[in-house]
Amino acid sequence: MQEKLQQLPYYKWMIFGVISIGIFISTMTSSIVNVALPPITIALQTDIPTAQWVVTAYLLAITSLLPLVGRLGDVLGCRRIYGYGFIGFAAGSLLCGMANSIGMLIGFRVMQAISAATLMANGMAILTAGFPQSERGKVLGVIGTIVALGSLSGPGLGGLLVDNFGWHAIFYVNIPIGMLGYAGVRLILPVDQNLQQEKIDYLGAALFTIGMVSFLLALSYGTRWGWLSISTLACLGFAMVMFVLFIWQEKRIAYPMLELSIFKNWEFSTGNLAGMLSFMAMFSNTLLLPYFLHDILTFTPAKTGLIMSAFPLVMAVVAPLSGSLSDKVGIGPLATTGMGILALGLFLTARLQVNTELWLIMASQAIMGLGNGLFQSPNNNSIMSAVQPRQLGVAGGINALARNFGMVCGTAVAVSILEYRRAASLSGFNQPTQVQQIAAFMDGYQAALLVGAAFAIIGALVSFQRSGK
């Protein structure tokens, strides 16, 4: 049957459909859980810091394992690993929904994250291999739309499910989607061929994973622990030791988990650096804007969600267009322009005041969506097109790693700046008034977003180096 399907003129778009399911389910799950944390905290009789590990553990596991699962795809077959991802995701979702303690839920979320990492890393590799060079920009642009729709639908769908069926439903909804995806893998995706007869560097994978988890813990909790505290410094020091051992391990063996020479590829390295900076910039807004809208402007959650939807909605429209355009005019101009517009949107968001009109708030988010839509598709195209076919799996893993690492770093930097500036503004008051507290928040909020805009400007400069590509 598969041989007949491969003869169809639209077969490559059937491949796209299967990959879209994996991308949609992984991005939706990343955003759907937040809305369920309050009822989970009550139902499992825990506290907010512990419940937050339902989100933190998921992010740590994904970020730490992306290079490994990408490498597994190169050696064992991207199709096989991608199929395992759907099975594991459905099983992990079932177990999450059945969890009756916070410890069980966090553990099963890690299982879910491992499977999500296989989908993120290998989906891009399969998609890149399935389309000719001349069409990659277009298809990666449409993938940008899928990412936006997944992120956009998560909170809204999660709210409906929690209100009508309880928090368990946000996990159970993944099961039929996961099984549909697995059926698509078996029926549609081409069988893996010309696999590399190489060993898996499990020691290197372990060193990288341990080092990354330790480093991300320091970034995530540095503000709470104190950046110069023993806990933070110990995590950072231990992470550095693990990374040094990882590099030593990769240089000495014949088949490393990560070919360090891949970073000598200028287009690949600068593309990932620019991508990381874009997510560092975006997540200063993603984290802090809801607090501004809810705590300062006293908007309802529904109104806040409506305002923030302007970003992914504009991105969903622009990303396919920029992807197609990048096939014709090149990567550099679009990526540079996109990052510049993203910086402008962040600057405008930083200038918002307590009396700002609603249309201006939504306009700032729309401008950010325009900039991100112009940037992401061409940038992803340049990254995946810069490597050899045998490196597509690990390249997709590193691309996703840069994205998740940017999220964590951007969040950590934004929180640190907000808390530092807010504490400095209130240092002279024993019992600050509400007006003084608002002024202190706005001081930290504006500083954090301006730093986010600076990240975007640096990303634009990095992208400008590829202006002729």
C-alpha cells in the first residue's frame, strides 16, 4: 500500500500531515497544562512550588534529551523513533491522567517529555528529507503555522476540558491524537533506508543530559535561591564539569553522540544562535505580559488570552508566506528584518503604561507576531538545509534544543531583572502603597522587556551576517 501512496503527486504533503500531528500535539501539550495547575494543586493536595514541577520537569527532560533522540533517529531510523514517540506520548498521557499523587504525575510527565523530544527532533528531519530544497522554505513556513496553532489552542482547549471534565481530561485528549499519529507513521512515512551502522554513545548522552539538567536547574531557580547561593553555584559548577567531560568523550570516540564538527558549519551555527536569541527575546514577553495585564490592568483571564492571541494569529498568517519567499530571495534579508521587527514590538510593549489603550497593546503583540513569522521559517530552512542528509536527525535535535534553551534562558533573565529592579524600587519603603508597588513592577517589567528587545537586536545582527545567503 505504501508503494502505491508514494506514487501519488501529493505524497509529500501526506508526510507533512503526519509530521504536523506530532508538532501540534507537542506544542499544544506544552501550553495546555498551565491552565490546569491550580486544580491539580488542590486535587493532589500539594503546594504551588511542587506543582510547578509538572511544567519544569517536562521542559528539563525535553531540553536535555533532544540531541540524543536526534542521534538515535540518524542511527536507528527517524521513522522508527518517530513512531515510538507517538506510542510513548499516548502511554505517558494515559498514565498522567491516572496519576493520584503529585510525584506520580511529575514522573509520568517526564515519560511524556521523552516522547515529545523524539517528535520534535525527528519530525524536522523527516520533513526536510521528504521535500526538495526548492520547497523547504514553504513547508517549514506552514510548520510555523502549526506551531502557532498548537500554542494558541492549548490554553483555550485546556480551560474547556478542565471546566467540563476535570484536569485529567487535558492528558486523555492526547491519546486519540497520538494513536492517529502512529497510524500515519505506519501507513504513510517512508521506510528508513541507508541507516548508519554505528554505535550509540550512551556515556556521552548521559554526561550531556546530567550537565544540561544541572545547568537548567540553576537558570530556573537562580532567582529563588540567589544567584550567588551555594545551591546555584554548585549546580553551575557541576554542569561545567559534566560539559567538559562530555566534550572530552565526544572527541575521543569513533561514533560520538554529537559531531562537534557540525558547529564549524557557519550557516548551521549562526542559525541556531539567532534562533536561541529569538526565543530569549520572545519569552520575556510571554512570561511577563500576563502579569501586567492581570495584576496591573486587572483584565480577566479571557481578555488576557484574547490579547495574547494576536501574536500567534499574525505569526500563523505570516510564517507560510515568509517560508515561500525565502526560497526565492534568500534567508538573510527576511531573518534580519524579522528580528528587527520583533525588537520593535518588544520596545513598544516595554513602553506600555497603566492607561494604555487596548488597541495599542494588541498592536504591539501583532508586531511581534509579524517579526517572528518573518524570522522563524527562513531561519529553520537555513539550519536544516545546511547539513548533510545523514545529520538531519541530530540537526533537528539541536535546532529544538536551541529553541527550548532560549525559552529557559529568556524566562530566567526576565524574572531576575524584574525582581531585582522591583526590589530596588521598594528598598526605601517599609510598607509600600499600592501605587508604589505598581510603579516598582512597571520599572522591572519595562527593563526586562528592553533587555528582550536587545536580544532581538543581537539576533538581527547575527542574521545580517547571512544577508547574502
